Amino acid sequence: MFKLPEGRYCGYLRKSRADIEAESRGEGDTYKRHEKILFDLATRYNINLSKIYREKPISGERITERPEVISLLEDVENERWTGVLVVEVERLARGDTMDQGIVAQAFKFSETLIVTPMRIYNPLNRDDEEYFEFGLFMSRREFKTINRRQQDGRLGGVDEGRYVANIAPYGYTRVKLPGKGFTLEKHPAQAPIVELVFRLYTDPDPTKRMGTALIAAYLNEKQIPSAKGKKWIVATINSMLRNIHYIGYVKWGQRALKKKRDSKSRPRKSLADFFHKKGLHPAIIGEDTFYKAQEILYGSPQRSAPSKKLSNPLAGIIRCGMCGGAMQRKPYRGRNNQTPPSLICSTQYCKNVGSYFDIVEKKIILGLKQWLAEYKSRWLETRPEDLEKDNIKLRVNQDTLRRLGTKLSELTEQKKEVYTLLEKKVYTHEMFFERMNDITREMTEINNVIEKVKEEITLEENQATAVKETIPKIEHVLQSYFLEEDPEVQNAMIRSILSKVIYTKEKGGRWSGLENQFEIEIHPRKY
């Protein structure tokens, strides 16, 4: 039997679509079954799994949509692992050629082994490399074949008038057909609300019509819950008015996924550009009302798209203290244009009161100056006797690291003894895993202590860095911020020293005299 080199090993688990469907049929938890396979594999090769990366049950096709594989690849590139155990090599990547190349290169450049029940892949071995790349290629081909069959099946369902989505639109419930597939039937409480929305929006008297914002406010005032039990917003009303299901049709491809190199989007198509057909379900509203709504909706003047040039120097930094949403800079658009821009919460119906932007901006800079004074005091006013104490503490921490390292070495030897007892059949598999888990838990605790000690050592070492680099950097930003006129440059400057700012204001108004009565919570970057 091939002997794996000594080192650190981990496992990676990901459920396929077939696994999820099998679980829905009652075939058991895939992760439990696969985890046992990995532990049996570790026992076979006399190694211990230090960590198992478990992808969420619903993970994306691309690497960018799978956080655990991203974390795994980062650790692989940093040479944290000697090898990675997987049930099948195809579990690592099922994306396009670019994703497969990223995975292959990460293992090749770090010289990390891939261990499966069927084969051990050494990325430096040409034969293994070809087998690995071929396995990823066949996995991708299988995925595309399955996906194409699913898409064809759904399109066929729409052609037969069936409802193929998983969640019913507001106003309907999803019901199983006697044969294959699903259809919709009216929801007794929600269908009248759909009729009400269209009636308010398409009132024959234009002076009595309500826009989408007013309709949302009206439904919230009447305490009518949305589909998710939350407040109504303009986007929800707009989607409802465009939904062709309400006149008894089913659709396919209205918001097809459009992929670009670094992004995905689902642009909305007009009725003439996507497939739709009369469905098996009843209509809630008449076609005349629906098309009248489209005429009003698409006939409304559209606001011009905002300029791509950044106008808010605090963009991406300042957040609402009530709802957690982004705070935005809103310029005043009156005729005289004398009122300065305001800072408001971007979340509809949030009760956080806005303030003049420049007042908030000045208060943030003032708060940073106060924080810097305390920061400088901590580093620059250290007395000689305190420095000596810090040096003693540094030496103690370094001695502690050495002792903990020795203890880790002892535990490693204990692990080897456990494997020996298993081979001699002194330990059963249950005893082996129980003892191995105890050792692994103790090693984890020691590693956690080591990390904390390292943090303390880093803190001591950062004193010199703070004096030489950090303090001058922050001082430069504070001195230059208001001298700079380009918001993009200001934003880059403030981002270099701030991670976020929380803004909260419960009372106020333009004429209330409470312009300065707000709270800000400043979170400088860690130095």
C-alpha cells in the first residue's frame, strides 16, 4: 500500500444535485456517509484529518459561489495542507475551464496531494495531472448534460402550460397536478390584494391613480403582509405589475442569467422577447387591466442613470444604526440649489433621520482626531519602566510558545501510538476515533492558545510600526482630507484608516434646530 508523507491533511465535502434529490427521497444524509468514507480513508493511510471543509447544501456552479472551496484553495496556495481528501476528484470543481485551471494550478504550485478512495493524485506527476484534469473535464461535461436536460424539461413543462418554478407568485399557491408537474390556484387571502394593486394603479380616472410608492405605503398602512411577511417596497409592487402569471400565462426566460467575466445579472426582457404561453391556472386579473398597467408603467418617464463618478466620499463606509443599510449622500435638487446635500438612509421607511452631509463629515474627522490622540498617547507616552515590563512580557510569551510547541510534538507522537494500537487491534474503530478526537481537540485548544500568544507578541512588535508608519499615515489623511476636492480620492483616504462608521439620529428635521443631535460610532482599522 502506498504510504502518504507525514504532514497535515484535511477533507472537503460537497453535495451534488443528485445527492440532494436522493436525500429528498429519504436516502440519508450525504455528508454523514461521505464523512465516514473520508475517515476510513484516513485510517487506511494512517493519517489524521485536521479539518473538514463542508460546503453548504446549495452551492453554486462557479468557485466564486462556493465559500468553502475558496477557503480551501487559499489554504492550499499557502501550503497549509500536505494533502486533501475527497470522495471524488470531481467534487472540487465542476465549473468552466477557468475554474478547473484555478483548482489544478493551486494544487500543482503548492505540491498538495489529492487523496480519493480510488486514486492518489500527485499534481507533479504528469500521469496524475492528466488523470486529474480529465476527471474535471468529464465532471463538467456531465454537469452540462444534466443541466441541459433539466432546462429542456422545464421548457417543455411551460409549453404544456405547467408552472415550473419552485415558489408560487404572490396571490397563488403551488399545487401538484394529477400527472407530472405543478400548476397554480388562487390564494383566498392574497388574490384580492393583487386585484387591489392593479385597480389602484390603473384607475380609469388618472387623478385617482396611485403610483407604486403610494401603493406600497397604503398596503403597509393597512398592515397587509407581503409574501415574506415584511413591509411592501416599490420594487415588489413593480414586479407584481409586470408578472404575466396574473393573466393566466406561464413563462420561461424572462430574466435569463447573463454571465460576464466577473459578474452575473438577470436583465428583464419585454413580453415580446421571452417565451410565454397560456397556462393551466386561472387568471386573477383581466388582460385589459394588465396591459393598461404595462402602458402606464413603461410610459412613465425614467430617471437618468446616475453618473459612474463617485460623489460620496463616505461611500461604502457609513451605515445606518437602525436598519444596517447604507447611508447615501442626497443632493438638493431645488431651483435655487442653495440647500447643502443631506445624508439619508437608503432603506425605504427606515426611521433614521437624515442630517446635512457636511456636518456629519466634519464630526467624523473630529472623532478620528480624538481617537488618534488616544492612540498616540498609548504608544508614544510609554515610560521606560513600562517598556521594560513589555520586554519581560515579550520574553515570557516567547517561552510560552516554545513550551506549547513541545506539547504539540508530544501529542503528535501520541497520535502515532494510537494508530499503532489500531493496527495491533488493541483499539476498535470506535475507541480509535474517540481517542483521536480527544487528541485532536487538545491540539486545537493548544493551537488556539498559540494564536493568542502570537497576537500578544504581534501587539508588542507593532509599537515600533505605530510610531514609524501608522501615526504619520493617519495624521496625513486628517490634514489633507478637506484640502482634497476629488470625492474618489477622499474616499480612498478615509477607507485607508476607517473600516466603518455607524450613524444614528432618532429625532430631527430641517427646522428643528437638531442638526448636530446625532450619534456616530467610529470603527478605525486595526493597527
